[in-house]
Amino acid sequence: MPSFPIPNGRRSKRVVSKRRASLVVSLDRKPQRFPCLVLDSSKEGFRLRGSFALRRGQVVELILDEDMPNPERCSVVWVGKAGSKQEGEVGLETISQMENSAQKRPFSD
């Protein structure tokens, strides 16, 4: 699979995947499942394309494989703006990765 060089500020290499997945979003306390396309992924998260309305900080679940539906809990870190090149795309960070990086950063008072 092709991968991109690590630009300044990025923690790890992204791997292009273009594979189908499902995104589970709680709407009015009812989980709803939306089809999506995983454009690329890294150790820390995923970049998706799909038709769903998400907001930064929202917690979602990503199902990568229908045969093994172990959802990956993620937080939305960015949403592509309408009219931009990233319209219809979202960036997700895995929750376990967020917890690991928070443990490594000391608190500042």
C-alpha cells in the first residue's frame, strides 16, 4: 500500500487504504450506522469520506471489517469545510491513542 512521507507536525506515517467501512453515530441516543470510505489511516487515526453530519469532539465508532465487527472508538478531530477540497471528509483519532498521548504529556498549571 502506498504511504506518504511524514510532514512536520504529523506523528506517524499515513497509509492509503480506500476501503469500505461503517461509522456508528449516536443520534438522539439511537445508534445509526452510515457507510463510509477509509481514505487513509495511521497509528493515531483515520481519514474518512462519507455523508454524515459530525462535529469536532464527537465520539463515534468505526467498523472496519464486517466479518469481525470490533468497532474502533474514535473522536472527531476535524471536519472538512463545505466548498473545500476536504468537503465530505472527517479526521478521526482513536480514543486509546488519545488516552496514551494524554498520559505522556505533563499537566501545566
